Amino acid sequence: MSRLAEVVAALQDAGIDHALIGAMALAALGMPRSTLDIDLRFGDEMDPLAGVVRIDPEGSEPIDLVVGRPPRWQKAILERARTRVIALAGAKVPIVEPADLVLLELYAGGPRDHRDIEDLLELPSMSSFAAEVDGRVADLPTRCREAWSRLRPATR
């Protein structure tokens, strides 16, 4: 069993909602991007981020467990996540949907995050999810809605 599979099993056993985010989620959606870690996110309703726990076993890629206390829109992302098999990790992991990954990238708000959004929107298989983002982005902070309006016109 891979380290990722062990972490996912522990989260499931504890009844903790979680989903794969970051570069591995992008790769699962058809957009490979190199990374040195694996990101899982979970949390509750009080604070957008409580911290990060790094699981860094010898001989294995580190896993960053992003500990959040998400607002309602982030909780909905976890509820919509679908379980998929990550072949290289040998794990069945809930992975955020493409539109929800865009919402998280908008929320993170860095230049790399915006490039990820642009790259995702260029994938032929992903062009249909922009309308889903349009319907969900109103729940995000103003800076996220403004970023989406700058990034979105290129996809119309």
C-alpha cells in the first residue's frame, strides 16, 4: 500500500472529509505538472486554513495535508469530489472536480495558480466546465471573482 493510500485510509477511518488537490489533481484531470508533494485538504466551517501537516516518509514523496476550516463553498467542493484511482500511487482517492479545482486555484490566487487555470481551460476535455465555475464563483471572495472575470473571457 502506498503512503497516499495509507493517509486516505486513515482519513476515511476517522470520518474526515478530504479530497486530492494541487498538481496531482491536475494530472488526474489530464494536465500533468511536476511537483514535489501531494496535497489533500480537509477542514470545518470556522477558518479557511488551520495549518499544514507534512507527511514526509523516507523514500517516498511528501504529502502535505492542508488542514482547513472551510467556508460553505469549500465544504461543497469536498462533497462533490469523486473517487478515482491514482495508478502511480495505488490508491483510490476523492479528487476535486475540474470546476472546483479552478475555484481553489482562484482562492489560492498566485501566478502559478492562474497559469494552472489557463492551462486547464485550454484542454479540449475541460472546456465545458467554465459555465460551472460561472455558477459557483459568486460564493468566493471579490478578489477571486475579479480574477475569474480576467481569466474567463479568453475561454468564450
